[in-house]
Amino acid sequence: MMRLLKGIWRVLSGISRVITVLAPLVFVAIFVIAFSAGLSDSTPEPLPEKAALLIAPSGPLVEDAPPVDPVSAFLNQDYDQPTLLNDLVRAIRWAAEDDRITALVLDLENLAGPSTSQTLEISDAMAEFQAAGKPVIAAGDFYTQAHYLLASQADHILLHPEGGMFLEGFSVYRSYLKTFLEKIRVTMHVFRAGESKSAVEPYLRDDMSETERRIVTQWLGGLWSTYTQHAEAGRDLPEGEMDRFIADFGGRLQASNNDLAETILAGGWVDVLADHSEMEDALAEWVGVTDDEGHAEMIGLGRYVDDVKASLSLELEGLPLIAIVPVEGTIVPGDSEEGMAGSDTITGYIDMVLEAEDLAAVVLRVNSPGGSVFASDLIRRKLAEVRAAEIPVVVSMGSVAASGGYWIAAEADEIWALPTTITGSIGAFSAFPTIEGVIDYIGVKVDGLGTTPLAGAASLNRGLSPEMSNIVQALSYGAYEDFIELVATGRNMSDADVREIAEGIVWIGADAAEIGLVDQLGGLQEAVESAAALAGVDQWRTGRTQVPPSFESILLEELSRSFSASVLPKGGWFESLIEGFRPVVKGVSDLRDPMHVYVQCLACAPVL
């Protein structure tokens, strides 16, 4: 047996040495080839004299691009960087004044979302484009409810005859686990401060409480009202038409011989039913210029943004800087990851902008449901350093800026939100499971001793002692009191006034403005303009912080673009094989607070 094991070890060691020697050589060779190819094409091709700007994002719109995953970038030949919402909005505004751009074409098929709040910001830019006398065209086979709100603002909406759209309204449904946890004998220890802090409610009940039902009805109804009014105004339809259409959808579908596209057309939600060939012809006519193949001449968003940024960099050089610092995702200690805003990354962003000699103001762009109390406070304290340096701090809220997202915003000089921003949720909680019930059920006995009354008082297999339960609850109360105090101080409100609107209650931006949680309603552009006014500057440039890509990310991303797709084996098995070399166990929970106390709104994800 020992000889067999030694033989296996020698084989594995040999393979390891071969990989160690050959892998770098292979990568260096490919990199040299890719670099040489890049040198031969280093000069970007100039933009056409006339063309449409094509908006065809893939994946979600984000405030801060997450670090590129090297392996995914290498394996996926169609890998696309996420689309920054700010780039999209600015590109449309630039295009409005750009004589080269004749029209705007929306192809939303691969877009995840957008949220209602994101659509409002994009729509404002589209309105400026249309005011310049340029048409906006939406063309697609199928529109999701999220896609349609943006498409509804176009001058022309094209739909494939066999395509469609499904409008249903907004909903919030959650899984309630009380009975399930009892059946599997798992004890969920829940501590909260703020009676309406609904993040922990699914662990305590089998249904939505009446209080939570009332709160959700208020903010969800407000979001849906904004959606319907925006879509109806875009289509020049009477108020309430969308609700009537949805209520009678079955009858209208039957009246159109069960043809979904015809039903949508008859309702006035689209202008033309056209197959792909007819869409091409229509686009060519509206754009007014064609390429060598007779199709409408169009410029992709990324290419256009790079071109304009290159032109503006020299023009704006030397102007005062309005730094935009994005906070995207659940707030956690450490570095940012996809879907998570790491406190070390965000504070590093702030340190970076503080080193800029021409810094005039900071705009914190928040799109976060909160998270760790500790991480949120690290960011808040770093922002306090900015204000202590007499540099204005303005917060611009995106789709969500709730709980910890509000914690970091409360002390800013000004807070701007969109009418549909989900915010508030001022409360704190702690929740974690123990399995003493399971241990007892299977007949395992746990015994031992500790040197103090608190030693072993919080144990997975023993549960929590009464003393430890009191301590954890006290920590939640302490975080809540800190939250109340910083909101009262930052918003110049009384303690009593803050408590009346706190308790974990969720508000939308329009309501938050009325109760004093935000100062003004508007998007990022309005927040930047306000920051400039506070800084006393008439002209400025903006700069957005972001995580610098690692060397291996740059290398592998370049390889993915230069490497022929035929080089890699076809099918998903190869990627699965590579995945197997990743760590088998990876923490997926974003609840990482060192004291296990959170200011987070779990029901506030921007999925609307």
C-alpha cells in the first residue's frame, strides 16, 4: 500500500512540475502573440461621420464594476464587462449634442433589469436627446416588464409579430420558515431593534405580519404608481390604462384571437409589428445612413464612450474635480466583491480622492441595502474626514440606499434620491441558528465546562444561554441607538422625530423627501451639480473611482479576446473541470460583521 501511495505521489509530483514549467511558457507565448496583435491595431478606428448610438447592454447596469474574474474572462470568449449606469446616461447626453449621432436605438434583449429608478435616470437623458430633434427607437422580440418601462419612452417601439410583452405589476413574496425550522429542530436566534425591521420576520412567523403588510403596501404601491404613470405618459395613454389593461388582459387576448403581439399592439403599447428584416429596413430609414451591407450604421455604447472620454480628457484637464465614489451592494468588512461593497475598498476610494490636489467635492453614489454595522461605520467615519477637510459631501441614492446604505449617508451635506429609491429601514438586527434540537433528537449529549459564565455560552450545538441572549439583544439596541443619534445629528432632527420614522420602516424617495430623510429628488447629475454649487465652482470635471484590475485579470481578459474560440474545447465540461480547481468550500453568506450585528434591509433588493 505504501509503495502504491508513493507511486501515486511521484506521478502527481511529475504532473505538477510539468504544469509549473509549461504553463508559464504557454501563457507568455500567447501573451506575446496577443500583444503583438494589439500593437498592429493600436490606433482606434475613427467613428463614422453619421450613425445611430446603439444601446444594447448585456447583464445588469451597475454603479461600480466588480473585479474581473480571471478564469471566467479567459474561458468565456464572449465575456462582457458590466455596463456602468453612469456611462450609459452620460453617453446619451453627449449624443444629444453630437452632430455625428442621428438617432438612439435601444436593444434591451440581454439587459437584466433595469430597475425603475435606473429607468428614471436614463429617461431624463433620453428626453434631452429627443429635445434635440433626434428619434429614439426601441426594437425587440420580447420586452420584460423592466425593459418595457424604458422602451415606453421611445418615439417608436417595434415588436416582432411572434414576440410579446407581459405586464403583471410588482409583488413581494417571501418564504416564511418558522414551521420549517421547528420541524428540522433548528433554533433561529433573532434579536432586533426597530419593531418593523422585517429582515428577521421570516424566521419568526409563517406569514407576513399586518404591520409589514401595511408598510410594503405603501412603498410597493408607490413604485407601481410611478411605473404606470411613466409608461402611460411615454405612450400618451390615459392615466390608469395600464391597470385596466392588466385587469382585462385575458379578455383582450381572446379578442385578438389569442395573438399576444396583436394584443399588445391593439392596446397601444407598441407602434409596429415587424420581423427582423422589416426592423432593419425601418431602422435604416430612421437612422438615415447605412453601412456597406445596407443596414443602419450604428456605434456601440462602449466604443462611443471611449471616443468621447478621450476627447474630453484634454478639454477638461485642470478643472476642479467632483469625485464620484460608488457604493454598490451589501456592505461588508474587507474588499469589494461582486454584489458586495467592501469597507476597505470604499475607504480606499475616499483616501484616493483626498489625495487629489484639485478636489472640490465628493459625491457618494449609494446603491446598497446596507449590511455590517462595523463596515458601515468605517465608511461613515472616513466620510467625516472629508467633511472635516471642508470638502462638501453629497449623497446620490440609486435604486436602494436603505439601512446601512442610509447609515453612511445620514451625515452628508445633502442627500439626493430618486422618487422610487428604496431607503430608510432604520433599525438593527442579529440572527443566527443553533442545532441543539437536532443534537438532542439524534441522541448526542453535550457536556463540559468553562472558566467563566460566558465561556461556551454561544454554541452551535448547545444554543445560547440567557446571559448571552441578553448581551446580543443589547448589542442590537446599542447599534439602533447609535443609528438614531447619527440620523438626528446628520439630518438636524429631534430624537423623537427620528424614532417616529425609524423602527425599520422602508420608505420610497418621494415619501422620504417629505419626512426629511432626503433633501432633494433627482439623479446623479443633479447631485453633482449641487455638489459643485456647494463647492463654489462654475466649471468642473468628474472622476469616478474604481477597483484597478489585477495583472492576471488584464492578461486573461486580453487572451480571451485574442484567442480564437476554436482553441478551447467546446461544451461546458472544460469550464466545469477548471471550476473543480477552485476552492471547494467558499463562504456565500454576506453576513460578516465581527459582532454579528447588522443594519441591512433583506427585502430591499432592487428587483423592480
